Amino acid sequence: MKITFLSDNLQKKLSFLNHAVSSHGQLPILSNFLLEVKKGKLTISATDLEIGISSSIPVNVDQEGSTTVPAKNFSDLLSNVGNQKVTLFLEGNTLKLTGEKIKASFQTTPPEEFPNLYEERGEGLINIKKSLVKDFITRVVFAAAQDSSRPALSGVLLDKEKNEVLLVATDGYRLSMQKNVFKTKEELAKPLVIPSRLIRELLSINEESDDLSVFVSEKSNQILFSQGETTLVGRLIEGEYPEYQKIIPSDFNTKTEVNREDLLNAIRICTVFARETSNVIKFTIEKDKMIISANSPSVGEDMVEISAKTIGEENEMALNAKYALDLLSSLDKEDLVFEMTGPLNPGVFKIKEDNSFLHLIMPIRVQG
């Protein structure tokens, strides 16, 4: 193996590839990158057996070949050499790197020991415009459960409604749902539950290519995301997802239009006291305003009044401030709608004049 390339081209890839390098020592090979040179490209792969990432760059090839190299040492070195022309070549079990004023060598492990990222690419399911990926993911993924006591809830559901694809995440206390505007290329035989970690990693893919392609392999129970020269792959979660449709209210008696930034700032102010009482804050909704308040008997209390436009009954609801902050921080639209039917029923946030998204937060029962 012998290649020449600009180090800057590889540096842009390594930080993302490191996300899949194992930090545990159960299998030493998982702390390595797999390097493969073929058809004018260097492809680097990493996996911790939960997710796998591979990415390619164009190189000048004198000799094709493959090897594995310690990922941390390799990426640390490349990230500090600046932008220069470097040569990589294999001599026996040693990978050597030379540049303008640098020489380095790495001990390698046979590439045959490195596990395959996937058995087959699978069927093409969806193509998503890059400009839409960030919006869809950030609006949903934060609502997935952080623990694995109920595996299905730690994932994001990819479901189908008519010809549109839905993304749903819930931890049992809140739920985000994004009805998307793209259509499936193939029939979705059954809903898919994708690990939330895998969904989050999509935000880190840094490719100029506009389209993100999604493939599913029923044989290996894997899902694969491909964008430009980068591939991200992981195993789907097995287990039945809860019937989320049943908890989404079909009606409301209070509908309030509010500015996202105003509401976000008001909740941040109230968390000073809410953090002393399990993050409980109260929404009090009146005709032309919303009052956000928090009360901690041992510390004090505060309230913030913001402008709002309410249709229907005046109302109130107590909820978890952290959940509201997570939601409001994930949105980039300023005109929001909040709907509710009473203090013991879920509160629903929507984007004004956008029926494709909703977020539901369960209420907290408080005394008095």
C-alpha cells in the first residue's frame, strides 16, 4: 500500500470517524481504523459494534492495499500536521507516514481481524435533502429515552402514514412527532425503531452532497445512511413501539399563540427557583398573556409575563421546565402555538401554520 494526498482532506473526516471508535478494551481491534486503498480512494472505517462509520477521500495511488492502525494515535498526528502533502506506505507490519518535515510510523494489525460494518447495503428506502435533515432530527431525537430499560423508547420510530414518513420519539413523559414531506422509494413493510445515538450522528456528517440516502436490510436488521463519501450504519432496535397515537389529543379548549424566544427566556428565568422543586413550572394562560412562574418554599418564587393571543378558555398547567427548554431550544421557528384541555391533560406545542410537527408534554400534578 502506498498513497499520497493532502492531509487537510483527511483531517475533515477523522473527527466524525472517531465517534465510532471503541473506548472499551474488550476487542483491541475496535480501537483501530481500517484503511483500504482501492480505485483511487482511501476509505477509513471505524466501529464499536453498535455503530459503524466509513468515509473516503481521493488519493494518488502507487499501490493498493489495506491495514489497520491505532485510531487515536493516527488521528491525533494527522490533526496536528497542518495542511501538507503526505505519503502513507506499508512496510511489513509498519505503516509509515512522511511529509514535508515529518516522519512517523505506526504498528498495524492485519485487516482480516477488523469486523465488517454491514453484510449488505439493503433496499433503498428514502432520499432526504440535506437542508431538511437537521430540522427533522433536532425536533425529534431529544425526546427519546436516555436509558435502555425500555429499549424501544431509546430509539426513534420511523413510521409511515399514507405516503409520508413520520419520525416519532418519546420517553413516556414527552413525545415529538415530525410528519415529513418526503416519500418512501420502497414500501415500508413495518415501522422501524432506530437507535437515537445513530440518529444523532447524522447531524455530524459533513458532506457537500445534498442528498442523504437511507437503506434497510431485513436480513441483517440494519439501517444504513449514505451521504457523499460517508456511510453510517447501525442495527435496528427489536421490540414493539408504544401506540403513540393514543396519547395525542384530538381536540383542545385552549389555544395560545406565543413567541418562542419570549417563552424560552421566561422559562430560563423561572428555572432559578424551579430547580429546587424538581423543575416544576406553571403556565397560566389568560386572554392576552401567558404567565410562567415557579415557587420554591425554601428559596423563593418568581413569575414572568409574556404577550400571548389566546382562543378559548383561560387555563393553567404545571410541567417540567427541562422538557420545555429542550423543545424550545431545538426549534428555529419563532411563532408557536400551545394547546391544552385542562391541567391534568397533556400540553401540545406546534409551529404556527405548520401541521407537520407537534410536541407533547405530560402535566405534573401539583398541590393547591
